[in-house]
Amino acid sequence: MSASPSNPRRPVASSDWRQPIKAAWVAIFVFFGVGGVWAAYSRLDQAAIAKGEIVSQSNRKTIQHLEGGIVQEVLVRDGQLVQEGSLLVRLADVSAAGNLTVLKSQLIAAVAEEARLVAERDDLPAVAFPNEVSSDASDPTTARVIADQLSQFRERRANYQGQINILTSKISQLSEQIKGFEQVNISGKEQTSKIRDELVGLHALYAKKLIPVTRIYALEREMARIQGEVGQSASEIARLKQAAGETQLQIDQMRSRFLETVSRDLPATRKVIVETRAKMHSATDVVQRIDIRAPQTGVVQGLKVFTVGGVVRPGDVLMELAPVSDVLLARIEINPLDIDGIAPGLDAEIMFPAFATRRPPLFRGKVTSVSRDRLLDEATRRPYFAGEVTIEQDAIPENYKKRIVPGMPVEVFVATGERSALQYIVGPVLQRMQRSMREQ
């Protein structure tokens, strides 16, 4: 019997409509069951990410100038590789060289004066100038110093010797006078002795009435006169000897005063020499520092002098020199939230974002140090822990070794352990729940 067009047949519901629902539940169960088991038992590496830069193990060399000055020539540019001893910057020697020349002249004058004083002290016939002075005798200034000291030596010696000669001549004259009176004394004593002998004979004749007594009196008067002359000559001899002694004392005192002056001037001159040598040493250092040279082989970075004629103040940083032959390492700043578990000896991977590749390569490394206390970035006031990571040199391909230079930014992944996938998923939720339950 066929259905009427006005009463069409309705489709009969299938008895298998529950099958897709069952299949969906089975799929959900399998997905979450297997996924849950995998999340619970699978182990995933846990890593802390820190940013930093490449530095040399011995750090950059800061190039400064102690005294400062005016820039005369800049011979390097940023990024230039320079060898140890290479000239970097030359300053104008406006006052340094002039000061050194003045000090050298002062030293030559003091050394020449010392030689003259030594010759006067030792009573030498001539001044023996040391090689420091005589070797530079062709220089007009040195020649003038030598001439002045020789002239002073001759004048002082002539003046001193002239006074000594006058007094010595006086002593000679006194000695001659003494000799004359001594001769008178001797002659008088001889005459007195003869008169005594003659008086003995006359007294005998007078006793026999052979001669008058007046003859004896006359001879006795003569003897008395001669004895008076002898006594007077003895007094003169004593006076002249005293005068000679006083004159000799004047000579000795004059020599003592002269030596005293020399002995006083010599230490003062030697003190000037020592002080001038010290000043010359400092001035020589200043002149040598006019040429600023590289203390080691490295790359110029942070050049701060560009203009010839520019003023460099004392202690100003001119540039930095990053060594190229030194061991490179990554200096990183670790987030305080990631510090737990980071310790020296942990493995790390270093990535260089500066390398223009789609996937920058990762290089193996190892954490070598971690600061024991939190530090604070003075610019951003952001707290961090400082760490250092060495790069394994054998893990760096040759085409990258020369491209890694100090100052390059890095991202470092420090392996701090393992966690399950479930801990990664549930951990943040549990932490948020703990915070929410503690809120008042």
C-alpha cells in the first residue's frame, strides 16, 4: 500500500545514534588519560633565561690620561684592532717639554755647582765636572753654566788665596825679624861672655895696681849695655812670635770659614740635585705620556676623543681597549626569581642574537660564578644576581670564533633541573591558588 502524497513517511531514527557520542567520550578519555600519564611521567628540562654581554676574562682596559692636555692627533677609530704599543692619541706638549727643559737646565747648574764646591773643599787646582755636564758642553746653556762655575771658582780661589798669601807673607816677615833679633841675642851673649873673661883679667891687674879702676868700670858699663840689648831682643822675639802665632791663627780661621761656607753650600746644592732629579723623573713621565699607547693588543671601543685641539681633562676616559687574545665569557644578570638552583658548575647554552640568522646557533658553556648577594642596576634600579658563564671553545665553529667580540649581547639558558609537563601546567595554577587563599 503506497503512501498518500498528502501524508509522507517520516524517517525512522537509527538505533546507533549513541555510537558517535561513545566514540567522542572514548577519544576524550584516551586523550586526557594518555596525555595525563605523559604529563605526569615525562621529564622536561627546566632552564633559567638570563641576558648579558660578552666580556674578556681580564676585562677591558680603560685608557685615561693623568694630567690631561690638548689633543694634537687621533690615530685610531672605534672598532679598530691595535697592537700592543701602538700610538692611539698624541697630546700637544705645550708645557710638558718646556718644563722638562727648564728642569734639565736647573739640574746641570746644580751638578756643576756641586763639582765646583767639591774642588774648593778638597783644595783642588781645577774643577772636575762629571760626564753629565761635560758631555753636554756643546749646548749653549750648559757651556754658559760651565763658564760661570769656572769663573766663580777662579774668583773665589784668587780672593781666598790672596788673603792667605798676605798673611803668609806677614808671617815670613815676622820670621825674618825674629831671626834678626835672635842673631842680636846670640851676638850679645857672646860679647858678654868675652867681657866677663876680660874683666877677670882686669880685676887681677887692678889688684896689682897695674891699671886704673876706671877701665874696669868702662868695661862693666859696656857689658851692661850689651846685656840690655840682649834682653830687649828677647822681648822682641817673644812679641814677634806672638804676632806670627796670631797671624797663623787668622789663616786657620780664614780657612775654616771658607770650608764652613763650602760645607754649608754643598749639602744644600745636593738637596737641590735630588729634588730636581725627582721633578725631572715626573716631568719625563709627563712627556712620555703625551704619546698615549695601547697597553695590550685589542679592539678600540667607546672612543671619546675625535677633535684635534679638543681639551682632555685630567683623568678623562679616552677610550676602552677590549683584548682579543683573552678568554671570553658571558657576564649575565639573573632574575632574582630564577636564582634558586643556579650555581657554579651548571651547564648552559649561549645564544647570540646579533648573528643575522633565522635560528641563531647555541653554544655550550658552563656557569663559573654567581654573586652571593643581590645587586641593583643603578640606571634602571632593577635588582639582579650577577653571574659568569664560560664558553667552551671547542664548541664554537671556526667561522664564529673571530666574530665573537667583547660587548656582544647574549641570552643564556641555564639548565636548573627537570620537571614533569604536569608540573609546568599545574604549578602556576597552584601558586595563584595559594596566593588567593592567603589574601585577606
